[in-house]
Amino acid sequence: MAYVLLDSVSAGIIANVPLMAVKALQASDAQLQIPIAMTSAGLFGSVITGAVMARKRKLPFMLVPGFAGALFMFMMAWTRTPLWFLIAAGVVSIFDFALRPAIPSVLRIVYPGYCQSHVAGTLRQYASIVFPASVLLFASLLTASGPHIRGMIALQLTLAGIATCVGLICLAKLPARGDGSLSEAMPESSLNRLNWLRASLAPLGDPAFRRFLGAFFVYTFGNLLFMGVVAPFFGRDLGYGYVAATLMMHVIPAITGFLTGGRLTAWFDRTTVFRAYALVALLWGLDPVLLALSPSHWPLLALARMLRGPATVGSMVIAVYTGVQPFAKPGADTSRYTAALYFVNGLSRLIAPLITAQLSTHVSHRAILFAGGCCVLASSICYLWAGRDPWKERIGTP
């Protein structure tokens, strides 16, 4: 819990990075796509780390990239040009995603299978309270800093690095064997190179998982198509300042995520991963579609962001914590299936921002929001189609 809450403080500061780049550093729409596209390197790298960590203890694979990411937060604090600032932000994202393949395994080790989605959802619930408080506080400080905005940005990013380091120290205190799966806690016996390669490619031989990956690609591609224009939409098109934009972009979704995330993720433990993600994609896709179609009046904009809240909690729980568990038996396969999932995410993060960078010079932000939202809504149908066969496993089943 301490790690999740401290990470939420750091995330609250990092969440303001696009607004810092837009309003303080005058970054262009094309430059804003840089950290999103760079994240694909971390996701592609997670394919290798996921295969390697299948035979190793999992916590070191979270701690090493975590501290490396904190180092680049400190570097961002003293970067003055928008290009290098966003490149450093991209490196932070690379290390953030590099550690994530270990998270489902750690969750399986520490908690029993019947409650894993609920536990993960509860953690994200409380994080969704700390996160908006953090992001709103630091956005207010940015507004109040006036001519000293560069110094305030440096101070906040330094604090983000410190919070990340302290959270990782707390994470290191987790037990090597908890109340969960013993098989997950045990390193895999040594395999020769040929058998190791076969085991690493085994997830692609699972037809249900292949269907899941196809729907997941449509979902992530649509999300990443519009994600990079949300900050300029509120900061430029609507003319919102740091606080107003932060309220719309982060605080409202976080509050509704806290209010609804617990019930939603408890339902995940009783249903299929396909139905769960279909609902998440429906809520997630409605948000940008409503933003694109709405006038500039805040009630309709707020409704769109309210739908984003439970979708964010649900997507985080499935994509990061428990989504591969119906497919992967406890043990080394958890890391391998997670690596395959992140590889698909990496493809989306490489392709979609490049398309957005090109589109941003020809069409409006509203048009990109609408296109991305429609793609996410289409993924909801894809998930239902992918789960058309009887699928009895629950998300949290070990």
C-alpha cells in the first residue's frame, strides 16, 4: 500500500508533464507524441525481461528500472528545452513499463487467487484518491508560481524522484513468499536455450489468448491515437489553465474511479476477462467521443471525464495486475504471457503516436479524439467476439 500511494504522489506530478510542456515550454503537438512513442521501447524490452524473469525472483525486475526511472525524473527537473524535457519523460516511461511484467507475478505470490482482482482494485481505489489530491495540489502550485514556473517545475520533479525512491524501498520489504501461489514464488528450473525459446513463445499457441491480444491491440491503438491531444485540447482549444485542465483531465476521473472502482473490480473476479474488458472499453471510448462532440460547456465535458474514472481503474487492474491470469498457469508462464501482452501494447505505442503527429497538422483535436474514441468502442465489440466461446475462468483465478 505504501508503495502504491507514494507512486501515486509521483504520478500526480508526472501527470502534469504534458501541461508543463504545453504551457511553460511551448512544446508542439508533434513533440508531445515523443514520450508516448518512446514508451514502446520499454514495452518491447519487457518482452525480453518477461522471458528472463520467468526463471528469476521478480522483485529485482521492479526495483532496478524503478530507481533508473527516478534518476531521469531528477534529470527532467533541470532540463529547459521542450524536446529534451519530453525525451527524458519518455525514458521515465520506458523504465516504468519495463518493470510492469513483474507486477502480476508479485500479486500472485503475495495474495490468494480468489481475491486478487479485488485487492488490486482496492489499491487502485486509494491511489485514485491520493493521485487527484497530488495532481491538483501541484497544478495549483504551478499556477501560483507565476514568473518562477521553471523553478517550480524543477522542485516538483525532484520531489517526484524522491517519492519514487522511497516507494521502491517500501516495495523491497514485500515477502518472498506470501499467501498466494507457491509455484509463482519458486524460480523455474534451468532450461536449455531451445526449450527456453519454446516456453517463451508458448503464449502465442493459446487460441483464446491470441483472440484477446487482437482485441487488446485495437483497444490500445485507439487509446493512444487520441491520448496525446487531450492536454492541448484542454490547454489550447478550451483555454484552460493548470488547475481547470487538471480538474478535467485527472481529478474528476480519479474521484469517480474511487467511488466505483471497488465494485467494478470485485465483479471482475466473478466474470470473464473478455466481458470485463468489453465494459472497460465501452466506458473508455465514450469519454473521447463525448469530448469531441460536446460544446465547450463544462457539464457535458465533466460527464465524459466521469465515465473515464471507472474505466481507468478497470483497465489498470486487468492490463497490469490480473489480465493474463485466466490464460497462464501459476509460475513462469505469468511473466511470459505478460510479456506478450506488453509487446502488443508496444506496437500500438509505436504506431499510433506517429499517426497522431501527422494528423495533428491537418485535422482538429476534436477529430482525433472522435477517431480514437470510435476505435476504442470498436474494441469493446472485439472483446465480446473474442470471448464468444464458453470461457469459465475468472480473472483472478490462479
